[in-house]
Amino acid sequence: MDKKATLGQVMISEEQLAQRIKELGKQISEDYKGEEILLIGILKGAVVFLSDLIRELTVDTKIDFMAVTSYGASTKSSGVVRILKDLDSGIEDLNVIIVEDIIDSGITLHYLRDYLMGRKPKSLKICTLLDKPERREADITPDYVGFEVENKFIVGYGLDCDQKYRNLPYITCLEGI
């Protein structure tokens, strides 16, 4: 990262995040009423979002995690997807929701969706806190979206730049990179 990069203005406040996550929790709970779901959090960025989302759900919910990357320490996707941590258990015949922090190019999530579909879940949906459709390179459409964001380098609320800024309680962007 360029040492001249600075934090921009708050794009999405703590209050806006809390309200939208409450709405997403209600929508998912209604969609899966009477069913059990498995949330798969994509490490590390989705941890903060998943922890707040799960507390808004009223249906039986299990969680698991995967670590997948196509970025490394770069700010741009390499296009090569690597699974760093796979699921701890099977997903066959389960209602699965992939929980992601942000969909940018969509390359990683497209690969992951196809990979998980091969394991024969009952259903597979995608929930993302942030969607950046302007940068989309792969055919991916999330089922649940918190916010659509501009084509900027977003940090905060779990999203990072070289492991920094995850702890910010709001969403902002880095300027000067």
C-alpha cells in the first residue's frame, strides 16, 4: 500500500450498518421459516458481518468458515483462486448461505459457488454486506445485499487493506491508492 493513502469520509455509518443487518436478518429468517440454515463465513473479512447477522436470525442456524483468496497482499484480484481453509463438515442437503464481506470482480465467489454446488446442498444463496457491481468480471448475482458501493477501495467493519482497518466500526474508503 502506498504510504500516502488516507481514510476517506464515512460511507456507511455504524447506525446504517446495524439497521440494514437487522433488515437482512429479518428477510433471511422469513425466507427460511421452519428450516435450518448453514452460514458459511468467508474469512477473514466476513467475520464482523456474520457475527452481527447471526444475532438477527430467528431460524435454526449453524456456521462454518472457509478461507479463500485471489488477492494475497495486493489490492487487485490475481484471478487465481486458492482455498486456504475448507469447511469442517459436509453440506449435502443443507440450506447454505455464503456470507461475504464484499463482491468486487466476483471471480472468487463464482469459483466458490461452483465448488460448493458440487457438494449437493439443498439450496445455495449468497449474502454480501457490500456489492460493487461496477467491477464485476464474473457472472455472479447475490441473493441478499446490504449496500451497493462505488468503485473505491473499501475498508472497515471487517474489510482490510493488508490486514489493517478491519476494526473500524463503519465503512469508508482509502484515498490515494
